[in-house]
Amino acid sequence: MSWDYVLELITNILVTQTGIPNLLFKQVIMMLVAFFFLYLAVAKRYEPLLLVPIGFGIFLVNFPLAPLMGYSEHGYPELLRAFYKYGVEWEIIPPMIFLGLGAMTDFGPLIANPKTLIVGAGAQLGVFITYIGTLFFGFTLKEAASVAIIGGADGPTTIYLTAKLAPQLLGANALAAYSYMAMVPLIQPPIMRLMTTRVQRRIKMVQLRPVSAREKLLFPLVAAILIILLIPAVAPLMGMFMFGNFMRECGVVKRLSDTAQQSLMNIITILLGLSVGATMKAEVFLSWKPLLIFGFGLLDFIVCTFGGILTVHIMNLFVKEKINPLIGSAGVSAVPMAARVSNSEGLKADPTNFLLMHAMGPNLAGVIGSAAAAGMFIAMFQ
Amino acid sequence: MKTNRLRFLLKIIWVWLICVFLMMAQTACLVWATFGEDQEKPQPEFTRKEKTITAKLLPRAKSTSVLIDFEVSGGELINVQGMDFEKADRPDVDHKDFKSALFVIEIGSLTPGAEVKISVISDFFIRSTQFWIFNQKLETPWMDSNAQNLDRPDRVQELVINVKDGGPFDSDMNENGRIILMGGPKDSFWGYALGTLFIRYFGIFIVLSILMLGMIFSGKIFQRMEDKKTKATSKPASLTVQVEKAEKPEVADNGITAEMATAVAAALHLHFSGLRASHPMSVSPLRPTAWAQQGRAQIIGERLMMYHRNKR
């Protein structure tokens, strides 16, 4: 055995079996992107439950030669590919997240004040404006729809729609959606102040009526019947959402409800975050599109906030008991962040004006509204 | 003063930078079409059944495949193939308008100079769908075939195109008993995009309005039921009867009447309640005290916990 042979063997091993000589500059950039999102999640506490697994997914998938997002020689998906294939591609994880969200949601404020559903619809304005805007920038119709739904401020809905219509944009869309959801307290207040006068911000709303347990129990059934009959395409999301809520309200399956709210939700969140992060390989992510998606996502949030507040202003022309326009901004779903922002802005205008429970109505309506918008888009492409 | 000016200038610079970025991005996107690879390019597969050739394809902006039938009367349909848009790309046409691909239709067994009718049939077409033809030998290569758009049962539309051997629609432009027609069904992309946008945005209002009406209606029923239940549990008439039936208060042995005992009890209660409260509570609805505000904040905080994202 000569030295040349040994050296060739070492070179072969280094080139084919270690990652260092195969590491590309763009992969290093993607790792820096991953670190940035991990920093936002850990240091700034921006949606840590989602951004930590997503950031780590980006970090892992950009290692050269790592058997994570490909297929084995026998055609079996590798670890993260399996999470993605069976969880996201098969459209299982987003509806399961909706199941957990349903189990966690108290629809009381919405049932007590159903008029706020209209605010939830009005706040979808940005979704449709962005849809047109992205088309001008050369996005296809399906891509435009998947980018537009970011403004609905609902992570699982964004992931569900993007996986269905434009899977190549999944990573960028999910990141934009969750990042902006976390930044709602920064994005919304200036728009809220711009669109309201001090007098309007001080409007005190009538206390919500108490909602009986029986009413809460029937709500998921009635809502599921009406929504799924009108938009069948939204059945996987709304069906699971209402099922989760029914488990919560019926009170006889506490174990199932608790599991849906906690263990199941946590497991799914890990799988979803890693899967989404794993789609962001350097060769896919480093282009104009993600930058544009982030730009349009911001515009989307701004217009959605504007749409919600504008809807309240229009409603105030017709209703006897005036609605505080600050709760309009909660029409972007981002539960409960957007409602909290409405409450804090209300308190700034008048320290005795508590808007939280009033804002929860449009906030929950926003969840239904964004799911309805997603259903509309899915139906459009069927 | 200087700081304010500086801030103002910075804001203007930021706005300009964003505008320049967007303009550059748009130019880059449009030059690069749909970011390089055309993700939605239809790739038709053809099958033949007697005189009909059927194309199965996934059109642009659709998630489900559609079928398009080709038939010919007055000649023999020899072949139909798919065609790349790049070959027919001209500045005055947009490939997005051709949602269901371009086709090359070959017809034979004709007497030279004869005219045939080509039928293109699908439930994917709508009443405004046109059939545009490409002939690179002409000065204006793209033209409307002025196809008749006929209604068929089950929401199927039929586009009928009259083509003359050697005419402008025939790509070889020779009267040779053979027609080669290049073209495809055309719908307005922007018309579709804006139309569907309008319909679907208001669709959300309609859906949520119906849900709202349903909730208001069911809410009224529940409120009425609750009211009835409350009335049933606190009927004043029955109470009167009970009071009437109740035995008359007895006079205590030591000479204190029931009224006096009640007055003494009330006085004692007020005395001890007063001792317990450090500050008398303000009941003014306009300016609640710090004590009341703190209580409210605590209640709101407890409610908020339910919706706390990190607790999920």
C-alpha cells in the first residue's frame, strides 16, 4: 500500500463522505438566515413555538450531503422529507393544528356579538389587494393566492393553502406569516391611530351578554353546517376546527380535549415547524421571490388592518350602539395578539376602556374569515 | 428641530428606496417571466377514440385536470399535438391568456382549397372563450379565429372554427389538401383574475353574513329560553303564596319583636362591614377608583390567560 493510495483514499473520503468540501456559500447564507430566525424566537420571543423548529429546520437542511430531505436508494423518504411528505403534502398537519386551535378557543365573545363577523370579513381586504399586487409582479395565480393569504394572519391556513397551490413557496410564506404575526404589536398601532380619532378610540362598548353552555355547544355544529355547505373546499380546516371546539364545549371528552390542546398540538407543532424549515434549501430560497413575499406580506397585514377598521367605520354609520373602531384591527386573525393590541390602544386613549373581550369577537371572526378566503381560493382552482 | 428634519429626510429616503426596490423587482420579475421555470406549463396527453382526439391536461391556474375533445367535419383529423408557447411568443400576446396550452391540429384527406369545421369541445371553456390562431408566415401572426361558441348540455362549450385549406389559418398556406392549424383557446387572464377577486371577496362577506344571521337568530332563541327559565325559577306569585302561608312571626319571650331583631341584625352587619373595608368603594360610573381599575385589570388578565399563545 503506497502513500499515494492512502492519500487518494483520504481525498475520496473527504470529498464524498464529509460535508466540508461540499459546503457552498449560499448554504452558509441560509444558515445565517436560520440563526436570524432563531435569534428572533429566542431573544425577542417572536412566535418561539413555531420559529424555533422552523429556524432549526432551515439550519439542518442546508448541511451538504445530509440525508434529511431527499429519498433513499429504495425510494423511502428521509427523515425531514417524511415529515413533509406525510404531514404537509398529504395535508394532515394544518387541519390537525386547527383541531387543537378549536379545542383551545372560547367562542363566547363572538357568539355574544355576532355582528363582529362582518369585521372579520372586512379584514380580508388585504388578502385580495395583495393577490392583485403579486400578479403584477409575475407571480402565477396560484402563487398569488398563496402569498395573499399571509395577510389573513393565520399560520396553519397559510401553510395549508400554500402546500396545496404553490408548495415551492411554502418556506417563505410560512416564515412571513409567522414573523408578521409576531410583529402585530409593532405593525398595527400606527395604522390604528392613523385611522381613528381620539374620540372614536374612547368609545365604550356595551358589556357582552352572557352566553350559555348550551349555546356554545351548538355553535360549532351550526357554524360547520353553514360554512361547509357554502364553501365545501374549506371542510378539512373548518371541520377539524369545529370538531375541536365541540370536544371542548361538550365537556364529556375532557381527556381528548386536553390532548388536542396540549400533547397533540405540541407534537404537531414540532413536525410542522421542522417540515416548513426543511423546504428552505439554499437553491430554492435564495431568489427574488422570498424578498417580494416578505414585502407583500407586510403590505398585506397593513391593508388587512386598514380593512378591518374601515369596516367598523362603515358599520358605525348603521348601528345604534357604536363600535370602537380599534377592535377592527383584530379582524386579522393573529389570535390573541391582535385583540391585545386593540385593548392596549383602547387603554391608552382611556384607561377605563377595556376592549379585550370585544376585540376577541372580530379576532375569532378573522380565523373563520381567513379560512373562508382560503376555501374561496381553493375552490377557484378546482 | 434638526433631528425632526433629519427624521423626515430619512423617511423620504426610505420611501424612495422601497419604491426603487419594487420597481427593480418588477422589472426583474417581468424580464424573467415567472421566475425562470414556468411552473404551470400545461402538458397535454392525447388519446384517440374513433374520430375524436382527446387532450387531458392540467391547465394554468387549476388543480384538477380537464379534457378537451377535437373533432373535424369535412375532413379527417390526422393528429393533434401540444405546442410550446415559446415558439409563438410575441410581445402583443400573453401566455397566461392561454390557460389550456397551444395545439397543432393536422387535418388531411381534403380536396385542395376545401373548407373544414374544427370543433374544440370542453366543459373548461366558458361563453367568452375564444380560439386564437398563430401563423408565423403572416405579418400579424396572432389572430382571432372568430370561432362560434356554442352551448352544449352539462355546461359544455363547443368552439367551432372554419378553416380553409391554403387560407390564413392554415400554417402552410398552400392548397395541398392538408391543413395545419396552430393555436389555442384564449381567455382574458386579467378579466378572470379581477372578476374572481371581486366575486370571492364579496363571497366571504356573504358567507359570514349568513353565519351572522344564523347566530343572531339562534342567539335570540337561546336568550328567550334563558329568560323563560329564569322566570320559572323566580315566580313572584308563588312567593307571595309562600309568604302568606308562612307562619306569623312570633314575639320573642323577652319582648323583642321580629322587626326589632331584623333592625339590630342589619345594624350589626353594617357596623362590621364598615370595619372590614379600609376605603369606601366609589360607585361613580365615570371615574372608577384605582382599586376598581386594578380589580378590572386582574379580571381581564385572568381571561387573557385563556388566549395566551405561549400556553398552547
